[in-house]
Amino acid sequence: MRKLRLWLVRLAFVPVIAVAVFVRPNWPEGELTAFICEFAGYLLLLAGLAIRLWSIAYIGGKKSRHVIDQGPYSLCRNPLYVGTFLLTVGVGLCFENLIMLALCVMIIVPAHLAVVRMEENHLEKLFGEDYRQYRQKVPRYLPRLRNYQSPPYIEVSVKAIRRMVIDASAVLMIPAVEDLLEMLHDHGIIPILYYFPK
């Protein structure tokens, strides 16, 4: 079941990646709109990354042992997906690609909703009443700040640290990848299949 959920999310990213590679904006260099999009994108990338790292620290290696209800999981049930959503929107803005941004919302949001429902059914079967009480108290996505609770110390697994390093490395490479794609387009190495207008 876990592999099915992972593949569903990965497949949702395929059209987004295709648009990132083959579709470019048709904005003049230095236009204010492009600068604002890119700057907002970087802020969302950093926010999404921070949420993901914080969430992984709490859940890494513990998800199937008990209901995680501390740290970001005391605010909302799916902080990893909230972080991923912010990252995805941030990537669309960094690439200044409005089609990519629209695809993120139209494809990735429904894919995450489907995956979350599968996960919730799995967790309810696994933890029963404990999970049902957690679900009643903590919202699915929108944080409820008054719920916040965390112990003074948490145990973080080596596997979680490895995942945090991979996440951080991948996100920090996004601006370089965008610059590389732009250079490959400018030199005709990768074709541009569609310019979306200003």
C-alpha cells in the first residue's frame, strides 16, 4: 500500500516536470513580474523545505509504531504534504511558469488528496481509536495553532536525517536546475514546445 501511494504521488509530478522542461514564459528580461514570481517562489521553496524537514524529524522511522501527534503533527495531520504543496508552488513560481503552477494545483492537489485518504484508512486500521481521536482533534491541512505541543527533546533516526539531507539538497538545487534549463533552451539543446504569452 505504501509503495502504491508513493508511485501515485510520483506519477502526478511527471506532467509538471514535462512542462518545466518544454514550456517557457515569454517575458522580457528583467520584467518586474518575473522578479516578483521568482522571489515569491524562493520564499515558498524555503517555507516548504522548512516544514518538510521539521515534519521528517518528528515522523522519520516512527510512522507505523504509534500516532505521531507532536510538533508539526499537533498542528495538522499532513504537514509533509503541506510542505510539498508549498514547494511545488514555489517551483512553479521560480520557473516563472504559470502553466506549471496551474498543473501543480490541478494534478498534485487531487493526487495528494487521494493518497491522504488511503493513508488515513491505513492509520485508522493500524491504530484504531487512538487515530480516530487524533483525527477529531487535529485538522487535515490547515494548521490549528492552539493545538501545538512538543516535548523538549525528540529522538531523530539516522534514516530521517538521511531523508532530510536528500530533501534539502534537492530543493537547494532547484534554482540551479532552472538556470540550466534556461541555458539549454537559449542554446537550442532542449526545444521549447510552447511559449506562454505575457
